[in-house]
Amino acid sequence: MTDSKNINNPVGQGGGQRKKLSRAERQNNGPHRNLDRQGAADKKAELVRKMREKARAAEAAEQASDDTAQR
């Protein structure tokens, strides 16, 4: 068997032509990156939600203490 020097045509390698990679995939930013980004966005949204809940709780407690101090 002969070996081809062309990377897109590996003669005798049993695989046929190699898939042409998109620019993003060549930079290691393939489809899996979108899932990573979505997961990070979900984590950030959850963290922001928790922080807002804590801030509301603290504000409500402060409001209650102000009400009792005024009486």
C-alpha cells in the first residue's frame, strides 16, 4: 500500500477523507464549547438568584429592625 502525503487524502488508511474542520473547531472551540458556555451561564444565573435572595432577606430584616426601633 502506498501512503499519501496529503493529510486530507490518507490513501490506504481505511478512513477516506478527513473531515474539514471549521475555524472554531481548529481553535479547539467546537460544539462542546457551546455546552460549556451554557453550563457556565446556568451557574452564573443561579448564583445571581441566590445573591438577590440574600440581599432581599437582609433588606427585610433591616426594615423590620428599623420598624421596631421607631416604636
